[in-house]
Amino acid sequence: MKKLVRLKIKFLVSILGALLLFGCGQSQPSPDLFALPVSYMVGKKPEVVLAHDMNNDEFPDLLVVNSGGNSLNFLEGIGDGTFKDPQTIETGREPFALDVADFNGDRIPDIALCNYGDGNVSIILGQKDGLFKLKTDVKVGRLPIAIAAGDFNNDEKTDLAVTLRFNKLIILLGVGDGTFKVAEAYQAGPTPAYITIDDYNKDGNQDIAMALNAVKVKHIKMFLGNGDGTFLPPKKITGGNQSSFIVHHDMNLDGKTDLIASSPMRDSLSIYVGDGKGTFFKLEDFAGEKGPHNIVVGDFTGDKVPDIVVCNRRGGSISVIPGRGDGTFIYPHYNYVVGSQPRSITGADFNRDGMMDIAVVLYQKQILEVFLRKANAPLNDV
């Protein structure tokens, strides 16, 4: 009998340890990092929000892609953490993703937008007066789902990489006047999702890291660039489960780029530590809340160490996961309720106080919420 009791106690202790390790519960309230949000109405079914200074006034602005409204909202930042009323730009059918860069060499940011329903990419050029003008549509193929800008042939003109929903990676080479030529197409299945671009092997050429959203896939892919607009056959980086979103950042402060991917259906996140030569070592997966998807990396706790903020689509929350600076994280993480079906998240210093703020879009409510970092938050306790 005593032996049975000891076994039960040992089992309960092991379960408790696992809960603490993987952050499945919180032993204390989350610190009061953010002020109450300011809300803005946006279009139908907002899919993505992105922060970028679009009019060169040094204040971050916000772009919101509305897949159900076939529109793009531009909210001009005033610099105090608030934004002007949204301007609406008509798009193609079911806009789904975007990236921002200078496509025509005028030093004004432009927009590349994936129209999921039309199978094309719209190039929207920024103007000196802060308005936008459609330049052209580029046909890329069925169901473009993600897009990222880079210079793949080292000609100092911005190119684009686009993933198609089922199995393709499409490369568009920039002419330099806001137009693009369709170049190589690569097999990228199964089910390519988001991509992120950097020089991961330090050879002077930009590479592409890709999340894969197929059910049984337990790897991500790396396309190493040749520097002429083409890529080597992709390498598999083992680890993770059915990843959907991916970003890069130096998480362990060693000067080498690492990768962070989310698995919404597995409720987990993965860290891949880079060696600067194009090889990555995956750390043990760690648990998130329900449906972690979009990720923002920055110092949200005031210790000058990169943290992760993730949008939990099924959980109605965002999570701040404090980093230790060595590629590992502190548990339990901090969870903040934002509303039903948060779809996307972005981060920037919206009020120029030196601290990272957050913007979130709520899919069903057609709302953009802006959360400013509180200046009097107890940094030493975080």
C-alpha cells in the first residue's frame, strides 16, 4: 500500500513538473505590461496587420489586409501612439498577405500584396503625398498565400518570393521601376506557408526559410541562394510539427541568425539555433496557448534581451514569452486576453518612448487594437 502511495505521489510530481516546464498554467498573474487598447474599425475579415513607416515621417504606420472586404487599410501614425482614421484601398479578391519595400527606387515604401482569390500579386506604389497608386498585377499561380521581399540576384533591385498554397515557391525578379519578371518556380511542398528571408550562411546571398503546414510534416525548409536569382535544392531542417508562421532573429545573442516557427494545430513553438553557416539545431519544442500563429520578436520586458510575443488565434489572447538571452525562455509565460479570434499581430514603437508596442486585428469583429507598453510597468519584476 505504501509503495502504491509513493508511486502516485511520484506520478503527480512528474505531472506538476511537466506543467511548469511547458507553461500550461500560470502560477502568478501576468505583469501589467500594456495599457488598455485603443480600437479602430477596419475592413471585413482582417487577415494581416503590418507596422511600417510608409510616408517617411519616422512614425510607424499600420497596414491591414482585409480578406473578406477585398481591401487594404492604411492607418497613418501620428507619433503619439494613435492613428488617423483608416484609408481604404481596393484590392483583388481575397487579399491574404503583404510585404513592404521600395520597388521603384524613389525611396518611398511600396506594397506587394497577394490576392489569394485571383492568383496574382498587386504592386501598390507609395506616393510623396502619402497616397498609393496601383502599378501592376503579376500573375503567379493558384492560391498565393505568403510573400517576402529581398534582393536575390544582387542587382540592388528588390525581388519577391511567393508561396502557393499547395506546393510551389515562385521567384519574381524586380526590374527596378515597380514591375517584376516571373523567374524560377520551385517545388516547395508539402503545403508551403510563411517565409522569411536573410543571409543564413553568410555567403553574401539572400536565402529563404519556409514553414510547412502539412499535417504530418516535422521539418521546415531552407532554400540557399546562389546570388543570381536562383536557389539550390531545399534542405530539410528537422523538427517542429505542421508549422505555419516563421520569423528570424538572433535569439541567443551570438551574432548568428536563428529561426522561430509556430505550430497552430499543435499549440507549440520551435526555436532553431543557427551556426552562421546555414545549419540549424532545433531546441526542444515548447508549449504555447491555443492556436499560436503570428510571432513578433523584440524586447518587451525591458531587460535588453529578445522576447517572443505570439498571437493565439483560438485562445483569444497574445502571449509574451520572456527570453533568457541564450535561446531559452522563462515559464510560465504571460498571457493577455485581447478578444475573440485575434488573427495577426505586429510590433513597433508607436509613441516613440523607446519601448515596443503591439497591434492586433480581431477577425470577426473587424477591429484593430493597439496596445502601448506602459512606462511605469514593473520591469524588475518581469
